[in-house]
Amino acid sequence: MTTTTSPGVTRRGRAAAAPPAIDPRPRWQPALVILLVWFVVWLFTRGHDTLVLLGRDKTSVMNALNDFRDHMLAGRDTNPLMRITGALADAFRSMVTWLQRLISIPAEPRPVPRIGWLGVTAVATWLGYALANWRIALLTLGTFVSFGLFGYWSDSMDLLIIVGVSVLICVVIGLPLGILAGTKKRANGVIEPVLDLLQTMPTFVYLLPIVLFFGIGAASAVVATMLYAVPPLIRIAAHGIRSVPATMIEVADSLGQTRWQRLRTVQLPIAKRTIIVGLNQTTMAALSMATIASFVDGPGLGKPVLAGLRINDVGTALIPGLLIVAIAIMLDRGTTAASERADVIARGGGLKPPVHRALLVGGGLAAVAALWLSTQKFWAAEFTDRGIGRRIANVADHAVDSVTSSISPFTGSIKDGITYGLLNPLQSFIAESPWWLAFLAIAALAFVLGGWKSFVPALACLAGIRFFGEWHNAMITLAMTLVATLLCMAIAVVVGVAMARSPRTDLAVRPFLDAGQTIPAFVYLVPVLALFGPSRFTGIIAALAYAAPVAIKLVADGVKGVSATTMEAARSTGASRLQQIRKVQLPMARASLVLATNQGLLFVLAMAVIAGMVGAGALGYDVVLGTTRSEEWGKGAAAGITIVLLGILLDRIARRAAEPAPKETQWLSLPRGRR
């Protein structure tokens, strides 16, 4: 087999038949034709057959979903599935309640928890040092003390309890599944689609079916958090096991080891660090979902954040929001440092062994003493609220009012410019098209951009959206998603290219991106709501803030990956900086740009439901409504399923559009005379 170095010439030097001249942009030309035809037809049909649901109207499918819910609830005591989920809910509820009485709420007849704040803080600090290093111990100490100083000790402990219980269940379930997926191809083929579904589904959508089967409260919070957080551990553990060098497997086999011995002595030790990375990602996902679970009365810091958002009180939501960020940073840095501890010690880093042992023993004795004091002394058991948090909240309210009033002309102009210049026209074009016109146009776009592999899933998703009766709201959400993704990619390309071309810029920006990726999605609403008030635009900006960090990183890493020899060749031809970026770096980083767009789309869509809380409306509002009002459960379920279908639709089109043109669409790129 020969490889081509230039058109028509092979590496061996013999002339080869030149391939047909293919336009590098073959699929965009017919796509533009489809959009033009769509626009012309829209001019004459706009506003007709848009399938708008007015107010609390429901379709027959939504009523059927409500009937299904009522039927399941009526059979709670007789239906085998409901009895099983009820028993699991009771077990989770009992576990969480026991832990709450241990560290966060009064353990009657005691007016305080069994272990007070001093003992909990001391043990957590000691564990931070024992598992990671002294920096993590200080970070843990400062974080736990801040819980009490700001008056949110119980809520903070409740959130950590939900995260801890959920991560423990994730490890018990996810690690064996990850090992199975990493060692068995057939098992991976079954597990992978399930993980795709769980990771495509936005966070809020988890809550609707879980509330039906597990009720509201701590049990639903644990189950929703576990389901949302377990996929990263399974995927990354499987990847780590599959990445073990084949030579190591051959050595183990040559020694006559069984599969279990090979797994225990070779594969798991080598994949250990990768598995811990998966545990880190699972922990961060659990924190994000446990915060959102406050919508179904899940305990934790999400409740005061939600209370502040509901009354548009930034001060009330700010302090618990910042504490959630502090927990995220503590857990992220702690698990990362723990995963790197063995390598640091192997390289001779860290404290000297005698000093480390002395601190470990001394810290352990101090933790035991603090633990005993917290069970005996009232001052060491309950953190007295001195009102610091409320005073900071009042100051924050005044500061936000003064800042927003002074910059409101600027923020208002941005809001109006994007809303009236981009969002409204696109929404009018998509959502006010007759449903059949939008259906046919989107299906045609899927075909010309990705062929049959894109067209068939798109057709199924579009049919599903039409079936569940949320077509108009889906089109509004689609317009918002496209606008947010467009803005996201514009920022990602500018910032990502700057980071790739300047190490100083990369060093300055990357910590902010790391911090942005650790913040739970729910928390983004607090500052955005303060700046822009409740509106569709607020939802777009919150989604943009949530999606931008991952998109920027992907673009930066892709552009940075362009080889130095290629860049040197471009500079030798006299290409300017802009030409180097536009003609060399961005084209060669095309795969990373496509991946960034794909991830940006999914991250933006994941925020669609959360944005429904702050005036974004459409599908997000219906899901929130279905979560909070039992009579609207069917409508919320239909909206949730529609969001999943919309996510699959966009994901498949974006993926296939990035691949080489399929055979069935290559004829579109040929000159007219050769078709």
C-alpha cells in the first residue's frame, strides 16, 4: 500500500491517477440551498401550523403520561417495581438521616449532632493531609470553618452527605461495570449505549422519573445524583483497563495467571491513576447534581440558592453559591492531589518521612481529642451563627444594585443587541415555521451534512419531538441553543487561539477555565441573573458561561497540537499571523474545533432546563413546572424526553458533519457535468 505525498504522486515516485476534484466544502453548498428554500417558503407560511400549546394546554400524549403516573402511584403497595423502589427509597432515606444526626442536625434527645463541628473539621483536615498533602489539609480546614462562619454548617454537611453516599454507591456499582466494560467487548457494547443516554440527558430531566419512583427528599437526591455521576467512572475505568500495554498482558499470560490474577496484579495497579481520575470526575458530577436535587426537596446548599433565585435575591443566593464553589474546589483539588501522591513520593517530593509520620500521628491524636470535645462540649458541637453571612449578603445586595444600575446601559445594550439582532430573528425563522416545513428542512440538512447515518437518527428524533407535542417549544429551545453555541464558539476560537500561540496567555487563562469547570451549573445563574434579570438572554449567557471553558480548552489544545515544522514552513513563506491562524492552524485543528462545537452544543442544551428558572421558558420551563407541580408531571415528562431527543439530533448531525462526506452525498460535490 502506498501513501500519497502530493496530488497524483505516490511516495514511490510513480504517477498515480488523480482523484476526482472534490470541493472541500461540498456539503455546505446544498445546505445553503436548503436554508434558502426554507426561508422562501417561510415567508409565505410563517405562523401557520406551529403547534403552539397555550398556557397549561396538554396533548393526548401528555395526558397519557399523567395517567401512567397516577396508575403507578395508585399501585405503590401492590406493584412489584414500586415496592422495590419504595424499599430502596426507605433504605437511602434512613442512611442519610442517620448521617445527618451524626454530623449536621440535632440527634434527639441531644440538641446538637452526635459529632459537633470541631470534631468533623478536625477529622476532615487530618484526612486531607493523610490522603493528599498539607496544602489540601489547609484548604479543607478553611472550607469547613467557612461553613460555620457564614451560617450554613447544616446545609453544607447535608450536601456533603448526599455527595458522599452517592459517590460510594457509584464506586460499588460503577467500578465493577467499568472493569467488565474494559475487559469484555460484548459487555462494553451493551453498557456504552446506556452511558450515552445518561450523559446526553440534561440534569433536570433525571428528576421527573426518579420523583415518581422514589418520592421527594433525600432518596430522590441520592438516586438522581448516582445516576448522573456514575457514567464518568465507568467510562474512564474501562478506558484505563483497556490502555494497559499488551506486552504486560502477555507477560501475565506467560506466567500462567488466571484472568482474576491478571486483573488484580497487572491491570488494576497500572490503571489505578486513571481510575482515580474517573473518581474525581464522578465526585464533581455528584456535587453538581446534588445541588440541583434541591428542586425535589433534596437537602443541602441548593435550597438557599434556589430560595434566592426564586425571589431574585442575589445576596441570599450568593453566600451558599460561593460555598458550593468552595466545596467543588476542595473536592477537585483533594482528589487530584490524592491521585498524584504516590508519584510525588516516588520522585522524592513532599515532606521528609520522619516529619510526615510525626505530623500524621500528631494530627491524628489532635483529631481524636477534637472529636471527643465535640461530643462533650456545647461550644464544640454547634457552630454559633454570628450573622456574618447575612451581613455579607446585605453588602452584596447593595453592591450588586449599585453595579447593575451603573452598568445597566452597557449590559442592556448587549442584551438588546443579541436579542433583537440574532435571537429574535432566528427564533422567528425556526419556531414560526410550519412544523412540517421545519421537519423536512432539518431532515434534509441532516442528510446532506451526514448522509444516511445522520438522516435516520434525525428522522427518528424529529418524529419523536412531534409525537410528544412539544414541537414549538423545542424549536424555541433549538434557536436559543444555536445562538448560545455560536457565541460560545466565537469566544472559544479567539481565546483558544490566543492561549495556543502565547504560553503566558495560557498560563493566565487556564486557571480560570479550571475553576469554571468545577463550578456546578446551578451556580452560574446567580451572577448572570444579577446582571441581566430574568429573560431568555439570561438563560443564553448562563449556558454560555457553563459551556465556554470546555470549548476553549479543546480549541486551545487542538491549535497547540499543530506541528512546529508546519508552522515554520508557513512562516518561511512570509505568512502573517492572521494568515497562519486562518490558513494553517485552524484548518489543521479542524477535528478539535468540531469536538468543541459538539461539546458546546451538549453543554448548552444541558443548561436549557436550568435556564427555564430564569425566564428562558420553552422546554426548560415545562420541565421545571412538571417537577414542582404534580398535575403537570406529564407535560414535564414530555418536555424532558423532547430535550433528550433534541440533544441526540444535534449530536448526531454535528458528529457526522465533521466526518468525510459519505458516498451517498459525494455526488453533490462534483461539477454539474460529471453528476
